[in-house]
Amino acid sequence: MSDAEFVSRHLSDNDDLDSFSCGQPDLDEWLRRFARHAEGMRSGRTWVWTQNGLVVAYFTLAGHVIERGELPARPGRGSPDRIPAVLIARFALHETLHGSGLGGTLLADAVSRIVAATGIVAARFVVVDAIDEHAADFYSHYGFERIPDTYRLVRKINDLAEDVRRR
């Protein structure tokens, strides 16, 4: 299965969310019960990949603020006390796609949208709260820096923009 089979698009009212299963019940339930509400409240934007009419992956992006004191010293250096950021609020692949290498492609999709959005609205970091140790390792593999003793990871948008330019 190649990433060329998937095109991300904004969540629609017609998307079938009931068959989505990523192996993390909290992520499945959030998509089914709350993603459309977050859209309506403008508190999160959800993007989906579909295959044969079924959602097989999704991510949700939201505006965020991170306190400089929460950051490790190096990435927080030179920042104001409250730093504008973008939160990858939810991120999941259907369990049939696990191990396919498509997680990195889905992350690149999310990051490219974030980089484009920060051309209009400023933000310095991308923040993610990994659901578990395995997810934290996934984000670390892509250059996100873990905040000690948490599942929270951050990466500077300037660094992500450079990655997008090289793609």
C-alpha cells in the first residue's frame, strides 16, 4: 500500500466514522463522538484519509499556547513567557495500516498543513501529547523533543518548515 492511495481532506458530515479502529479506544471514540463538535466550535480542525469511503486515518490540529517554563532550556531560549503553538491534538491510523510506514506520511501531511497555516498566523512550536510510550517514540523519531517526565513533545516550526522544503 502506498501513500499515493490517500489524499487528505477536511472531515465532512458524510464521512463514516463508525468503522474506524486504531487500537486506541480513546482515539476511536473521540473521532466518532467529538470531532464534528470540535469542528463546529472551531476548537479543532480534523483531516481524514479515506479508502473505499471509509476513514482510515485522521489528525486534528488546534491553536495552542505553551509556557516557556514547560520547555527544555534549549528550545525555549529567547521565547516570551507564553509561546504561540499548534497542537496536534489527535493523530491515528486504522490498525490495518500499522507497520506500513504510513504514519510518517500522515505526520508529514499534518506538518505541511501547519507550516502553511503559520505563514498566515504565527506560531513557534508544534506540540503533541503522545498517548503512550510507543507514540512518544514515534514522534521522537521525527525530531520532536520530549519534555522530561511527560508524554509531551515539541518541535520548532522553523525546523519543520525546513523539512517540508526538502521533501
